[in-house]
Amino acid sequence: MPGQRKRKQRREAELRSRADRYRGWRWQLLHSTQDHDEFRSYLRGLRDDRSLPYDESRLRLDVLCGRLVHPTTYRVSVLVPPDEPVEGP
């Protein structure tokens, strides 16, 4: 297909530049629970609170699916720069 190599090279260059831009950044855990309703209410509170020092695009929502031994866990993390101090959840 014509132009496919250029598109692939452009996409790879964008991914490399994005990786360089966020080098050293880390995911910091904000909240973790095993209760789905508590997870939803926490997210609702985050969206309603406009004084947060970060935007929604830096949030990561994880649902770790459980089995009989390990229950399902819901986590909210935020992407923080390398110079920001580490805080507990």
C-alpha cells in the first residue's frame, strides 16, 4: 500500500518523542479499593473537585480482575514528574 512506510516511520518517531518527554515520570497510587461503589464515588469526587493539581488525562484507572483467591481490586493512579515528592495513598 502506497505511503505505508512513511506512516509507520512517522508513528514510530512520535512514540519515541513521547517516551523521551515522559522519561523518569512514574505512576503514583491515589486510591485502591475492592468495593466498586466506593471506586465510583471516589472518581465522581475527583471529577467534581476542580482544585486538583493535575488533569484527567494524567489519571490511570485499573481494574485488576480477581478470582476465588484474590478479589477484584480497583485502583486510581496519577502520572507525576520525577521532581515531585512521593506521597502515600
